[in-house]
Amino acid sequence: MRQLQMLFKNNLGRSFRVNIDDVKDGVTPEEIKDCMDEILASDIFDANGGGIAEIAGAQIVTTDVEEVELP
């Protein structure tokens, strides 16, 4: 699984994260930044007690799941 984690700071300086599961292969930094700019401009989140104030970063997390066959 690939998950995009977009990191923001709210008006109080606290961290806030928006996760998107199954992000497409080949997503560009420009596409991610554009999406984050839209989230910032929309002001639709109450981010841990304050509105989103700034972009703090982004990362793509890849998780491999291996089934374990039990005896």
C-alpha cells in the first residue's frame, strides 16, 4: 500500500496530517503541492483547535503486508 501523508501546521503551531491511501504511482511533487495549496485555501478543516496555517511537508509511505499462515 502507498499512502500520501500531507503535513500541515495550524494557527496554534500544532501539526495536522491529511492521509490519502493508494496514491497513484508517478504522482509528482508539483501535483502534491497543488493539492496541498487547495486544502490550505479551502479552510475546511478544524486542525487540532485551529485552522490550517501553513504547509509543513509531505511524504509517501509504502507498506508491505505479508500474510502469516498459522499452524
